[in-house]
Amino acid sequence: MRKVLKWIGIVLGGLIGVIVLALAGLLVSTELRFSRVHAVTAEPVAIPSDAASLAIGKRWVEIHCQSCHGADLGGGEFFKDDALGYEDAANLTKGKGGVGATYTDADWVRAIRHGVKKDGTSVFIMPSDSFYYLSDADLGSVIAYLKTVPPVDRQPQPRAFTPMAKLLLAAGVFPNLLYAETIKHDVRPPAPPVGVNAEYGAYLASAHGCTSCHSERLTGGQPSRPGAPPAPNLTRGGDLAKWSESDFNSAVRSGRTPDGHTLGEDMPWQGFAKLTDDEMHALWLYLQGLPVAASTAQ
């Protein structure tokens, strides 16, 4: 009996050792991904200075950047969870602790379009996979505006994730949010000219990040935030089949659907409410022209 128990102990000890080594490997792999340097050369983008371009950049920033980096773009607490750790949004200004004090135009292009920070590591969570689609004109306007914002002195805290968070990330429980790993850095998607048509609506859907939550075919998907409800189907295979264009515009701009449902925090309607009437119509034309498809998220 003692011999049997001894062998059982050896086997269990070996299994525990294997599990410990596997977990340690996952932790190391996560750390390596965060520290990996991506050698990306930023393509030249003209940075305008005229009032019209600055206004365009300001609107893009208000739609996308303020929800995470704050109304003053000074950054601060973005995510905090006792079980997972915390992450601060970067200070985008030229104030103390802000990246704007050191970023060149090329640095801005790499960070926004390619998801690569000044030190070569990947951005985390910031949706560069959507901003990758920005036209040179729109990206240049965004950078131009960011360079004009008042400085804010605010030093972000270093990222601090718990071992549990790192294990979950390594195991693929969370979507991949290290966008420098997945963006096709050597390919530039074409951007159509501004227009009130479905082609420009497709550009807006990509650059504004609709596919990030609603899936590439917009048939519904799972947002990146843990615990977030599935994003609905935006083709005529979903609820949009029963909506009018007026219903669509009202939902996007008010945060309430025609049946009285309140859109959750994962749908940044407060920012999208700043889309112009022409942009909303172009987006509607694009969505209406999508193939009817069954929802892929429940």
C-alpha cells in the first residue's frame, strides 16, 4: 500500500509540476507580448494647419478619444479591477506626463494608425485596428488638432495586471487587444473621397470601429470589455430590418432604440451623435446595402 501511495504521490507531484510550468509559460508569454518591439516605419502624412482641417480633427477626437483619455485628453484611470489590475489611459497633451511633449508627427502616425508606441511596443486596448482605416487627410487633421490642445499635467500610473489577468489574456479568454500584433502594417486600405454614398459609409463604419464590436460582416459580435453584452446584427437580418432611417438616426444620437431600449456603455453613441447628417445618411446607405445575414452573436 505504501508503495502504491508513493507512486500516486509521485504522479500527482509530476502533474502539479507540469501545471505550474505551463502557467509560468503563459505568464512569460504575456510579458513577452507586452514588451515586444515592433519595427514599423511610419508613412509620411501631411499635417494641416487650416481651421477647417483642425475642426475635422477636433470632431474625430471628440468622437473617439475623449471617452477614454478624458475631456481634457489628460488621461487617467481607464480600467481598475481587484481581480485583474488596472490600466491608465495615456495623457495625450504636452503637459507633464503627456506623450504630446515628445511625440513627433511620425510617432503619432505609428501610434494611431499602426498601434505602435514611441518605444516600439504595442498600444493596449486603444482601437488602432479601426484608426488604421483613417484616410491621410483625416489622420493628418487628428494629429494637427492633438498638437493644439492645452497641456495637462497628469502622470499616468504604470500598467499593473494580476497574474490572473495575464493568464486569461494568454489563454485567449479576452480578445486580442495588442493591435500592433494584428494590423497589416505593410498594406494601406484605400479611402474613398468624401461623399454621401454607401462607399463613404463603408469607410465611416470601418474607421469609426463598427466592425470592432459588431464583427467584420456587421452580423453581431462580442465587444472587448469583459462581461459586455453582445453587439447586435447591423444588417437587415437583425432589428434594423424594422427600422426607418429616422429610427436609426435617433438611436445613434439619443442612445435609445425605437422600442425604448437604452444602448449600453459599449456603444459610444455620445460621440457618434456628432456625426453630420450627410455622414449618417452615408452610413445608413451602406448598412442597408449589406447582404441580409443571420445574427452571429446571441
